[in-house]
Amino acid sequence: MLDLEQQTPQNIEFMIDTIKTKLKMASAAAMQASHFNITQYEDIKELYEVVASKEKFSISEVEALVSELGKLRNK
């Protein structure tokens, strides 16, 4: 298991992949871990923890989470 307290590109990739899988994102291919900066690690981790803690999501929850993830992407 990864130590998510370590701010590494590998951990970002793991969290982004988990979020994409759990949210069943249709545009998952467009959301790559390389699109995120290590300086946003804590924000990504917060989103990951929210997603990891739930089994099912409403459409509005998915939209809100994807929107937040999109805001964290490198421009």
C-alpha cells in the first residue's frame, strides 16, 4: 500500500486513477495524473478521501467532484 502522506507523483497518479475509476468518468482518458502539480497534493488527497469513503455517488455529486478535480488541473 502506498503511503499517501508522501507527496509523490506516484501517489498523485494512484489517487487520480482511483477517483476516475470510482466516479466512472466518461472522460477519464483526458484526466491524466501528469496534468496535476505536486503543489496541489493536499487538495487532490482531500478529493481522493471523499471519493474513497463512499460506495455510490449521485449525478450531482459526480459533477461537483469532477468540477473540483478540473479546477486543480494545470492550465
